[in-house]
Amino acid sequence: MMYTTLIQEAIMNWAATVSEFELVGYIKAVLEEFRESELQMVRSTLTFEARLSILHPEKAVSRPRPVPAEVGWWSAYPKEAIIAMDCEMVSAIIGQKNNGKPRCVQKAAKVSIASYEREIIYKRTIYHEPKSIYLTPIAKKLTGFSTQDFVTGTPVNVVQDEIRELFKGKLVVMIGCGSDFNALQMNKGNYDVFDLHEYFRKESGPIGLRSLVMHYFHVDIQKGIHDPDVDSMYTMRLFTEVYMKEKLQNPTEKNLRGSSRLFNEIPTVK
């Protein structure tokens, strides 16, 4: 019994010193290895500790941790677990229209992921056969792509596996994430994704990355060729330097991802 008590105290004391993110991740991994009898002991321990903390807080093994005044919903993740992703797309030919022109869908061409510190931690060009993609003059101007750029790329299934691994336990910040996930043929519902379009909206709809960066940082990031490295880094900068600060200035909203506010004052850059 004494040995069991020591284990219980060690568990509760450790739990009181780590972040919620670390605690949940550890618990998920450990519980998969437990037998039913061991799970029952854990449930009993946690129930006892909860009752003790409420009725006799001075006797509780773990003390309630002070919550910093300036925290938001994202504080469940340590900084190293917050990343930003951007994907550039290419028109992939899937057939032919009645007028003879190619029938296309958008597929991922290049993908970049930036860290919380806005360093590129992952980038890939995705393999496409030269004859399988359709590049209009406008697409070439915007992307800088040629049909030969993708012959040495990484197969999309490999990129998908690498991204899935990177996304484990992460908060993924994006803007207009639906099209990127569709192009990568991945399900965004499998990950914790925060789309900045949940916050930055006008009456007419969501505000594009280019317009937001021009408004807040006075930089036209998409005047020439679109670069996923640059776009992912500025997505993270918008999140940390604009979104987080504005949320913390409004205590009633700091635990809400979206907002009822409209940003009609931000001009659209075309």
C-alpha cells in the first residue's frame, strides 16, 4: 500500500508541473498499455485527488497551478508544437472538356511548413508527370512553374505520410486551409487546424493572405511569384503578432478561436 501511495504521489506531482499538452499526450500513450485492473486504479486515484482538492485543498498532493493572466486557447500547445503550412497548387489534367480544352483539378505542387519562430522546417516539391499538368500563361506568371519542375519531386503519398507525422500533436495554423488539404488529398478533420479565416473576415467573406500582410506589415508578398516558404512564414507572423495580441487585448474573446468582429476596413489587394 505504501508503494502504491508513493506512485500516486509521484504521478500527481509530475502532472502538476507539466503543460496540459504534455500531460494529455503522455496519458494517451500510457493508457493504451494498461490492463483493466490498472486502469481502475488510475480512475480511483484521479477521483480521490479531485475530491481532496475540492474538500481539503491543503491536503491535496498536487496544488492548483496559477494560470498566467495573458493566455489564450492556443496556450494548450507549447511553442514548438505550433506550426504554419502553405501549399501552392498546379492544374492536373483529368480529362477533356467538350470544347477540347483540358479538364483539370487542383493538386499540390509545393508545400512548406514554418515553425513558431518562422523558420522553414519542411518543404517539398511534389512529383507530377510533365504531360499530366496544364500551365496557362497566367499560372506560369503567378507560380513560376514549368512542366519540368516536378519530374524530380517527391511522390504525393510520401509527402502525405511525412506531413501526417509532422502534424502529430501540433496546432497547424493556415489560411484558406480547405483548398490546401483538398490539393494534398488529406482530411483536415484529422488534425487540429486553425484557419485564420475564422477570424479575419469582412461582410463580403474571408480576407486573403496578401491583403492581410499588406495591411499589417506593408509588404506585398505576392506581387511576383507566389512562394509557399514566404506565405507560411507570414501566416505564422499574422498568428503570433496580430491574432494573438488582438485576442489577449479582449478578455472575453481570448478563449474563442473565431470572432464576431468584421474587418471591413482592410482593403483588398489584387
